[in-house]
Amino acid sequence: MARNKEKLVLLLDVGPSMHGVLPEVEKVCSMLVEKKLIFNKDDEVGVVVFGTEETNNELMDEVGGYENIVVLQDIKVVDGDLIDILKKLPRGTVDGDFLDAIVVGMDMLIKKYKGIYKGKKRLCLITNAIHPTKDSLEGSKEDQVGTLAVQMTAQGMKMESIVVRGILSQDANKRIMDENDRLLSIFSKKTRSRTVYVDSPISLLGALKTRRVTPVTVFRGHLELSQQMKIKVWVYKKTQEEKFPTLKKYSEKAPSTSKFATHQVMVDYEYKSVDDSSTVVPPEQRIKGYRYGPQVVPISDAERDAVKFKPEKGVKLLGFTDASNIIRHYYMKDVYLFIAEPGNTRAILAVSAIARAMKEMNKVAILRCVWRQGQQNVVVGVLTPNISQNNKIPDSFYFNVLPFIEDVREYQFPSFNSFPASWLPNEQQQMAADEFVQMLNLAPSGKEEALLPEFTPNPVLERFYHHLELKSKQPDAAVPPLDETLKRITEPDLELDFENKSVLDSLCKHFELKENSKLKKSARRLLPEKPSGSNGEDGNGNVSDARAVDSIGQEPVVKIEKIGDLTPVQDFEVMMTRRDNPEWVGKAIREMRDKILSLLTNSHGGDNYLVAVECIIALRKGCILEQEPGPYNNLMRYLYRYCQEKEISTFPKLLASMDVTLISKSEAVDSNFTDDEARRFLDKIKPEPKD
Amino acid sequence: MDLDPEDVFKDEEDDPDNEFFQQSESSKEYVVYLVDASPKMFNTTCPGKDQKDEIHFHVSISCIAESLKTQIICRSYDEVAICFFNTREKKNLQDLNGVFVFNVAEREQLDRPTARLIKEFDCIEESFMREIGSQYGIVPGSRENSLYNALWVAQALLRKGSIKTADKRILLFTNEDDPFGSLQGAAKADMTRTTLQRAKDIQDLGISIELLPLIRLDEEFNVSVLYSDLIGLDSEDLAQFIPSAGQKLEDMKDQLRKRMFTKRIIRRITFHIVKGLSIQLNTYALIRPTVPGAITWLDSVTNRPLKIERSLICEDTGSLIQEPPKRFQPYRNENVKFSMDEISEIKRISTGHLRLLGFKPLCCLKDYHNLRPSTFVYPSDQEVVGSSCIFIALHRSMLRLKRFAVAFYGGSSRPQLVALVARDEITTAGGQMEPPGMHMIYLPYSDDIRDAEEIFPDTEDDAPRADKDQIQKAAALIKRIEMKDFSVFQFANPALQRHYAVLQALALEEDDIPETIDETVPDEEGLARPAVVKAIEEFKLSVYGDNYDEENDHLGKEKVGGASRKRKEIAENAAKDYDWADLADNGQILLETLG
């Protein structure tokens, strides 16, 4: 299946302004190759970095120019070395020119495959596109990009651009950004390219599709409006769960040294009589029985085939109805996509007309579908319009399966209004809840929507491939902890919580929860899991808990339950050394982090900075002692961004002067940073003179 | 060929082992249907479909029949008994007057429903007057109390099994709100007292009594005369309970059917809202695909069930593997091994709770953000008092602000992001249509979303877009083919109905398989109405011009190749030529009831 292979060139911006996100770029690119090693072994990948001190590419040799671009890896079939290269991208020193990089990448693909290979060719550009591109020698930049776009289409190349912006990139010159965006949009308009903008590390990890799946149609045929009018459509899956890989069973019977051993395991089934387990019943003597109540009714396949439900293949319209008649939670399955037969202008127009009319009238269509001949069931589902936002892409429909009568369980639930008044929220409580729902907004206007499914990677799969790679080098490698960036998918965003601290506190203050004392002890599950409140008011339950534990622990030291305002460093140290409950360490770290953040935000004219730095130093020490680099390093990276956004320069200076670095690998093995990187953080944090 | 028979009912990607689709059989339900058969049940009617009046007794019977048919499919381990009171004849172990326990051969009085029970119960009305008879059991001057007797019999039927492993319920169908109304003075007081005491004793045993009142157009069913005390309603329940008089029959039937199901909690989960604020929620599966039950392999000679033994054999050495084997993934030219512990460790990325991450406007939930059927969540104060209060406050805020919540659900099988969409309660005269609460919608990850729509535009040209006229013609067409009152509960699954019709026919050794109707086929008659035909023609003309036929022909014709046409013919002939009676005579159909 040579045509099914993909030839990919990664174009990675490693200039100084990209350093903050390079760990994520390394992760997502190596994941891409890791998956190719399993699912698309014959794919070929090349790696180009730009923004480097050095220059090393053929175009420079041949025509000159194209400086600060290094071909790290020529295009070759994916292998493990490629991962090693991607895991250690160089940190560049100059601001790169992404247009030059695109030319270098195109040149590589053209030279290698010109005329021979007609399959998929792709460029993947990751940059923040905040630095100016060089003026072209002839014509405007727009003309130059136009020429490139024509060439790209002629060569059958696709491009995917991931532009890292927002808090991930420093405030840059808006004029330059706008120009770059305009240039990139020319590619999107004129070629099969798409450009996505991301502004959080999570969406950077999710923006690049790491698994290449060749789309397969579920159905090709007619969408029958009636006997007299049919539209030719193709149906694909729009969403489909990417499952955890099915791992084969491994047999350790053969010696591990044996070269020829497959170590495979065969699964064998034997059918035996319940009464006499010595006899095996041969296949021709077996018959399938179907349960009907307590009875088991035997039916042979021939009988079944003769009487079973056999609908004709086809997709038929039952009618249109108000969109409000189909409530969203009735969707039963993953989603299908209906497109008009590609290249069939009339069909595309027909789909477009119906989709747009449906959208305007707020209607949906109800369809009855039998995807394949010989399928023994039908599905009834809802077709909704998908109006294309991109001029190059035709309008289409989404489709989802609706339940049959048998699939719906009509349970009744008490109306909330029937609850005793004491169970219903009072006015203040309702206000606190309203404010909470309003403020804890993941999609504020003007910002990127957080946790957008399209850009959110699957943390379990990321962890699996990470572990797989570790194990391939060291077979007994332990399961790595969940990546810090990915934790933000599973846990509330600290920044968001922090910004809305008063709202959160007010919610906690207005609502009171009590364990049901009437319940038997064994039935209580919530108590031990109750997260410890860090800021006093809500932590009463925990305090009494802790006291109970203390009396058993019999430690004569003063019990510090929380970090106070007077001696935060000492409080922290005492809490870190408490051994009566392993939870103290986590609690101490959390409280210290919160303390540092509140010192910083409540600081007037920098009066709290010194205390904050002291706290940071204490936290650093504690985290190294406990070998828990994560919380500290994350806090530091957050502070770095925070200061940048608020344009605070004195605090980073202070940190730099005290030599407060990130925790490096040599200090705590779980750290993602080498000594050098940890140190470089200081350089970065020092405010650069602005021009 | 050892195909999994369930294959035919699902698309490839459904995973039958997925806990998600399986229904727990851990708790059984024992139900006694207690049906009033007094003359009043036969004299009173309510308007039904097509303005035809239907008598109350018939309504009760058809509700039960319907529920039995669902039950044998979905919850066949539950056990039922059917018991009439106010009857002429008596049949019960206690030999009490006016109570008749209906049963069929090969079945205990309280037992799992069988094909025969369903079949004979379906035609009970034909023989009812002849064999069982209707007669008031509470009359002045007599000491008989048929209601008391009925409760006693029901209680005795439910003696089976422990209350710990089974839910026990009595469902009482009646249209008489004042059963002792014909009595006077001491006799009335006495009977009321003993009956209420009997009901209380029953409830003390852990058996619940539920009332399913049937009402007339012109008359209210006054629950407070007797039944509120009998079934133990307090005043708050009471207001909710009384169905309004003048309800349509369908509504009433609908309501009765809904009440016959008990709610089953799939899971109790903890919902972390913010630090220090975690509430308790119960989750319910309101919508799940119903598939025919698992198959059991039988020995075709003896008709005895077979057990399947699975063994793992090492391909290199041929030896049996006893211990659970490790797994491996070929990677970088070697086999990377994982223990099962490691795999579950990899998947454990969260505590298994539901954790709130924030809120988004409802428009952010796209049509393609869906993977599986949703799960319903409803608060519970059972363990954490105050859960409902917070839940309701958030529920109201979310409805008002048109937001949904995004949360992370850290279950062990597939930890994932979910959307929690608040839904307000919707009630009609027929009762609750949509319960109040939130629906948990499982969101895809980036790798689960595909962009097939983007693969085709290979040219520099823009994609064709419909013009104003074409859109207008399409709009006219949409108006013509409108289903005004469409509801998702409209269609029965024709494949499932067919499957069970076949099973029932075979189980009862019937010669004919009852016809099943496929309700999902388009309304050809409606589509052939001149106005509809005209709208379609106009739309067709606006898009295709006069070229519709030639443009649409080439694909349609070439598709039906010789092979598939032949296959079709064979299948059609096979069905035609099949002679059920003949097959049965030749012993090709083996029928036997297994224990």
C-alpha cells in the first residue's frame, strides 16, 4: 500500500521566544513518531528546525540565503533515533523565518520524491509566528506566498500550521503578527492547508493529530428524500474513540534467548457438556440457544437466516422536525459525517441547500439508515446541518443515532420543587452559585476556549506511549507519573481557581455539607476522601480529624495544621516533617504554593516580594527533600508567565539575584529539566530590555 | 462459522465486554400485580385512541401485558405474580374468598415470566368472565374483605427470597378510591382498621405497596379517603401523586407503564465542585441500546447447555499456560512487555470521582462532541446532607445562564472529559416527560475527532454553495415533509421485535411467526401527496436542472453487481420456501424448556 504512506517534514521553530513551549513540542512530536512506529511503520519523516545559531541545509549550499535553518534529520523511514532527536531539540538563539523554513521543507520533499511518489506529502509547521519574515527579492511577500502555494498544490502537498500564541508567546509586535497571520491564511485559502492557533500547553499537545487514520466510508449511495429524488452521499465517521491499544498475550515458555520464538499465545476454546466434562462436543453438533425468559430456544443459523429481519441497504428520509424535538442527550453513539459525493457539483449543491435551509429554519432531519446490504438492523437517527466556515470545504451534515422505544427507560424522579424547603437553595446561596457558574468560565470571550475537545489529548494514551518508549530503553521502567501539563485535564486549573478565589470561597461559605450521621460506618466513603481545605474556614472537619490521628502518633512537637501569616517558612518546615500522616507533605506543599501566590498578588509596591522569595526557597528545598519537583517547577513556570503578563520585573530580578533555579534532574529524578535547562530558566526570567 | 450472534445487532466498534453496556443483575425484583376485577372496573371507561372508549380492566391488563413483554427481554431474572381480587372464583394457597392468582403450567406462582405466561395472559380477557368472574367482595352484611384478602395473598407470594437481595413490590390497580364506601359504622371502621394494619405489616417487612389508580373523566380519584394511609403517602408526595382527572388514556397508560419500572442506580459517585465541597450523586442509565440477550451454546443431540473452556497455549512450545500472561507491544524491533498491573496503573490517572473543571456556554457543545449514550445524574443526600441543595443551585444557575459544566470523570475503564448539561423537568398531563437533573455527555479527545470533510477539496476552486433560490426551494420542501410531533420514543426496533417474535413462536411451538411491523419505513403515502411531490420536483429542478436522471444514473446502476444480485435472490427464495411446520416435524427445530 505504497500510496497510503505518508511523507512528513516537521518544521519546528526553536528560536528563543519558543523555548517556553519546546518541552511540549518535543512531547507531541515524539508521540507522533512513537505512534507511527506502531501504526504506520513505513511512513517517512524529516525534521527541520529554524531559529538556530547554525545553518545547515541544501538550499543554502545551492543558492545561498536560508540562514539559521538546520535540517536535523533528512527524510527517512521512522525509527527510534528520530524519537531521540525530537526529544532533545536544540534551543535556538535567533528569531526564525518560517517562510524560509517552509521553502526548505518543500525543497526536501520535492527533491526526494519528485515524479516518483504520488502519495501523501505533508508539512507540519509549529511556530509562534511573531517575528518578521524577510522581504522577498521580487514582488511582495504576498506574491511570494502565492507562488509557494501554487507550487504546494502542484506537488500535492498539504500543510498543517500550529501557531502558538496568547500566554504562550510574549507580547509581540501586533503589526508583524497580523502580517504573518495574513501570510499563513493565504496558504489556508489556496492550498489544502489548515492553520490552528493554540494558547495553552494542553492544546498544543492536542492540536497535532498524532495518529494518522485513513478515513473509510461507512456508506456510499443515495440519501433518498423520496422515491423521486435521491442525492449521492458518502458517509464517514466524524468521531470514533481511539482505543487503548490491544496488547497481545506474551508467553514466557520459550527461552527469552531463543531467536525464533514468537512468544505468541493461542487461545483455544473447547465446548463441553455440562454433565460430562470429559467429552468435547464437535462444532457440527453445537447449536445456538437464545434466552427467552427462563427458556433457552435453540435456533440453527439456517433457520435464523430464513426468518431474521432483513432490511434493504439504503438511507431514507422520514421527515424534518424542529431541532428542539431532539434533545442532545438522546444521542446514542459517536458521530457520522454525511458529505455529498466528492466532485459531484449537483449533489454538493443539493446538500448545501438543504443544510442551509435547515440551519435557517432550525430544523433537523430524521433518517432511517441501513449502511450495508445484509445488515440485520436499522438505525433511526438525526441529521443536523454543518455549515462550512471554509470556502474550500463543502457544506455537510452530522448524523447521530437516536434510541428506539426499547432503549429508553422511563424512570421518574422527584421534582425539585417537591423537596422540603430546607433542601432548596435560598437567595444568597443561589447568588453564590450564579456567580460561581458565571466566573468559572472556560470559554471567556476573546480568549481561546479551554479544554476544547478538538485540542485536548487523551492523557491515558499519552501516558501509555510515554511508558512504552521508556520501557523500550529500560524494560523495568516504572509507570511514569501523569505529565504535569496533562494533569490540567483531570484537575481544576489553579490559575482559574486563583483568579476566582473569592467566588469559590463564597460558594464554600454559603453551602454546608454534613455526613449523614445515621448511616453505618461502613457505608461512609466520603470522609477520608474529602480534600483538605487549605485556607482555614472550610477545614474544620480536617482539623478534628488530624487531632485524632495526633493523639495516636504521640509526637511531642507543636502541631502545625496550616501555614500562617507570621512565620510561613517555619510553619511549612514543621508540616513537612510531620510523619503522623503521609498527607501532610502534600498539604504543606499546596498551602505553601497558595501562600506564595497570595503574597504575590496582594503585594503593594513589592512589599511582600522578599517574604515570597523566602517561601519559594523553602518550597524548593522541601520539594527536593521529598523528591517532588513537579509542584515547584510548575509554580515557577506559572510565576514566570504571571510576571510577564503583569509586566512585573522586580520580582524576577529578585529571584535571579538569589539564584533560584528550577529543580533539575540531578536534584530530583522526576524533573523534566537538565541542569542546564534549569539554569537557563534564570536567564529567561531576567527581564530582557525591551526595544 | 462461529459468529457472535450479537454481531448482527451492533456496528463493529461496539464492545460487548464494555461494562458500560451491561446491565447489572445483582438486584432482583419481585412484583405482585394486584388487579381489581370488580364490576366497576368493567363498567367504567375512559376515552382511548380513535375516540373509542376502553374499560379500566382492559387498560390494566394491557399495561401489565406490555410490561411483561419488556421485562422478559430486559430483566428476565425478575419474578412476577398476577393476582386478581373481587373475583367470583377463588384460587390461592390460603383459600381466601374473592382472590384469584393467575398462573400457567410449568411455573410457580411467583416466578420469572415465561413465553406461555405472556401468551395466555394476552388473551385472558376472553375467558375471564367464564373462568374467574367479577364480583364485589366487600358488601354490607358480610364479613368478607377482598382487599384485605388480596393483600394477604400478595404478602404470602412475596415470602420468597430475602429482602436484602430483592426489591419486593405490590402494584395495585384499581378505580375504587373508597372500597369500604358501601359499609356503615363499626363494620366500616373495623375493616378499614384491619386493612390498614395489614398494609402496615406488609410494609414493615420491607415490601412496598404502590397504587396505580385508574380515573374517569368526570370523577376524581380521592387518594386521601383510604389509600394515602394504606400506601403511606405523606402530604408532599400526595400533591404530586394525584393524577389530574380527565387525563387522556394514552397519558394514563404511559404514566402507569413508567411507574411500573423501578429506578436502578448504576453508580454512586462523588462530585468535587471546589476544594472542600464534594457532593454525592447517583447515576442512572436512562438510555442504553437494548440488544438480544447473550447466546447459550447447546448440544444439538441432547439440548443440554454446553460450557466453554478457554485455554491459553504457547505457540512456541505448545504447552498450556496457567498463570495470567503478560502483554506485549512490538515496538522498535522488540517486544515491550507490560504486566496487567502496569496497564491498570497507566489507566489510573484520577481518583475515580467526578471533578468539576469549569463552565462553558451551551453553544460550545457541538453536535459532534459525542461518543456514547449519556448518563443521567441526580443528587442524593443519603450520605452527604446538603448535596441536593448545591446541586439544585448549580442546576438553576446553569439553566438560567445557559451554561454546561465541564468535568473530568476518572472511571477506570476510560477516564474522560464529560459535559454536564442541566435539564429542567418537563411534565405534561401524562406526568413527567423529562426528569430534572443533569445529563453527562461523554466528550471526545482530539484523536477521536476526524476531519473527513477536509480531505477532498483538491482543487484551487471554492466549494459550490447553494444560492438563495435553491435554499428557498429546500425550505419549501422541509415545510412539506415535516413531522410535527416527532418524539424519539416513536419507533420500536424492528430487528429486536422480529427476533423476539421468532423466539416466542418457537418457545410456544407455534406454527406461524407473528408478523412484526417495521415502523421505521418512510411514509410513502404521505410523500406521494401532490403538494409534497411538487415541492420535491421544484427543489430538484433548482439544483439539477433537467439533468437529474443522467447525473444520478451512473452510480446507481453499476453498484448492483452480479454477485450481490444473486445473493439477494437466494435470500429471498430461502425465506419463501421455508416451511416451519415441516422443519419442526423433521426434528430440525429442537424445542425444549431448560431449567
